[in-house]
Amino acid sequence: MLSLEIMPPLMFGGLVVFLLIGFPVAFSLSAVGLFFGFLAIEMGFFTTAYLGNLPLRVFGILSNDLLLAIPFFTLMGAILERCGLAEDLLEGTGQLFGKVPGGLAYAVIIVGAILGAITGTVAASVIAMGMISLPIMMRYGYDMRIATGVIAASGTITQVIPPSLVLIVLGDQLGKSVGDMYAGAIGPSILQILLFLGFIATVAIFAPHKVPPLPPEALVPRGWSLYWRVIRGMVPSIVLIFLVLGTIFMGLATPTEAGAMGAVGAVVLALINGRFTWMLMREAMSNTMRITAMVIFILIGATVFSLVFQGVDGSHWIEHLLSHLPGGQTGFLIFVNIFIFFLAFFLDFFEIAFIVVPLLAPVAAKLDIDLVWFGVLLCINMQTSFMHPPFGFALFYLRGIAPKEVLSRDIYWGAVPWLFLQLLLVAIVIFWPESVTYWLDRGTGVDPATVTIDVPIPEPPDETAVPVFR
């Protein structure tokens, strides 16, 4: 005879078994949820009426305006991946920094951050920069592990820098506005870029032969031709970044509306570059359809699982399990981040966001942890899922477009230093929460408890007065 207390760990264990087998995540979630749901009804833990909430939850997902931002940003990134913007940016920025050791690597990091701020997708950044910059780095004698590592890592900046799709999903799961999530991610994004640039600077100082400067014959003479080339790549990017992010931060548009404007802006940029074709649009829309369908099916499966999990008191089990860890807030954050780090070996960021985050959020709220800070912290950690050898998707993308002479072991070993830099950023954000909260709206600075409102009470009418009728 099963007891209610054993149902949550059985559900969680069953899900892990399905995932280890390799069954699709969306269907694993639904299958485990429905199986244990019917089992719970048979055992009398809840009635069939409880599962009647499921259609309402599915309808709530499909009618969620916020989730419309995902296809818009995905479409924008898919178009920009093919419109030549990355080529202009990398060519101009590479020439600016080409005279110093590590100049090409600096350019890749900076352009990766810019592309991250206008595409929101890792695949677009890694593929574009890998195809353009990797052959140049190989030609001019860059260490293969440094070259592949910096390309993969700079592409993953997209995970943290707004308008990251992960931040949209986490905002929805944590019940926080996407604008707050984007504002909170500004500080960690800047820190990550500085950490990456600092690593290349260290390599350039102690091992300059691994990151040589461009030879004189490869440099364009300094002058207006070079600066106009940089401006031609930068100005459209800055305009699109303001169109997408500026309107959100200024309160002029919702993330969904900003994503729609960004998609239109991407089409305009493709037209300006003379690379817009109906085949490009068809491929971009097909890619968007696949990603959006995957996200929605995972989210539906997650809501089936979470509904049943809540019904068998799974939230209380998780809360009891995590709220009694030693160290209070810090102990909880360290444990959760280690847990997420190892989950990222097997699950991608969408799966972690939909399965694990809803279970952790109530415990974080009970421990009085700012959920925006918590969400940004998890976003940084989930970024490592793209860099984990041998399952990191950024490494797969790079392997797919790298020349045959680039060995897979160089790609994997090249990712390791950058993985540690990402974990260093996680530690910084844990012990320096102001790196996130400083950028949030600080309000008016007035304590609501000190505010008093005096409402004048009108005098009662004089009952002795004689009404006058005309």
C-alpha cells in the first residue's frame, strides 16, 4: 500500500528514469504525470475532479501573451543569422583590434555580446561567428583550443544578455516581469564580458604566441574607410538593440511587442544587406516553428507533471527537503546551483526551466530570496549546459561548421576554461547580489507603512431642515 509521503519521490524518480532512457522530455513529463495522476485517484489521494484543472492549465499556456515573445525573438535571430550582419561586425571589429595580441579573440567576444543583444539565440551567434572567424584564426596561427573556446563561449553570452529567451521563460515561471529579469541581467552580462576579455588578456600577456596579432599585410590602413566599415556594422545593430530593449525598459512596449518589432527590424536589415530572399524567410520560419513547438510541448508536459506533483503534496516534500539545508540562503543557493550544474549535463535550459524551477521557486520565496536575483542566477548557471563536454549544444554547433582539420578533442578541451569562468560568475552573483538588484527599479524610497491618508468625513445632514419643493 503506497502512502502519500512516498508519491513525490517516486514521481521524481520515474521522470529521471524516462530521461535517462532517452525518451522525449515533453512526452516523459506527460506520461509520468498522467500515470501517477490515475494512481493517485485509485489510492484516494485526490479525486478525478482535480484533474479537471488540466484543460484550464493548457488553455492558460496557449493563451499566454508573454510566450508569444519566444517565436518573435527566434524568428529575428534566424533571419539575422543569414543576413550578413555578423560578417560586417566581425570584419570591422577585428580590424580595430587586429594589431594587438588576442585582437581577433577580443573582437569575437564583443561581437558575440552585440549579436546576443539582438538575436537572443545561441545557435545564431555560434554558427555565424564560427563560420566567419574560425578560418581566419586558423590562418593566422591561433591556438586551436583558444579559438574554438572563445567562439563557443562568446555565443553563450546570448543566454544571459537581454533579450535572452531563457529570461523570458524564467520570468514566466517565477511570476516576475520580463522587464525586471532583463534589468537584473545587465550587471552579470557586463561582468561576464569583462571576465572573458580578462582571460584573453591574461593569455596574451603570458602566452602571446597562442593569440598572435594580425600581420601587417592583413590590416586595412587606419582611416575613414575602416571607421565607416565599423560604423556600417555597428549602427544598424545599435538601432535594433534600442528597438528591442529600449522600448521594453522605457515601458513603451511589452516583450511580445518588442519581439515583433525586432522581427520586422531583422527583415529590414536583411533587405538593406541585399540578402533577403523568400528561401531565407522560409528557412527562418521553419526553424522558428520547430523551436516554438518544442517549447510549447515541453511546457504542456511540465504542467501535467506539476499539477499531479502538487496534488500529492510534492511541493511540501521539496520544501522540507531544501529549506532545512545548513547555511540558510547561501547554503540553499550553493546546493541548488550544484544541482542545476549537474542537471545541465543531461537537460537543456528549457527542460530545466520548466521542470525544476517551479519546484525551487516556492522554497526560494520562503527563504526571502529575491526571485529576480534567483532567476538571473539560475540563468547564468543554465548557460553552462551549452558548454558541458561532451553534450554542450554550442560545441555541437561549432563541430557542425568547423573544418575537418579541427579535432573534436580541441573543441571539448577548449571549452573547459570558459566553463570555469561561467561558474566563477555564478559564485560572484551569489556573494554579490547587488550585481543584479542594483539595476532593478528602486521605487520611490518611501516606506508604505509611514504613509497616512486623511479622508475628510462629511457632516451628517441636518434632519430638522425642512425640504423646499419648487
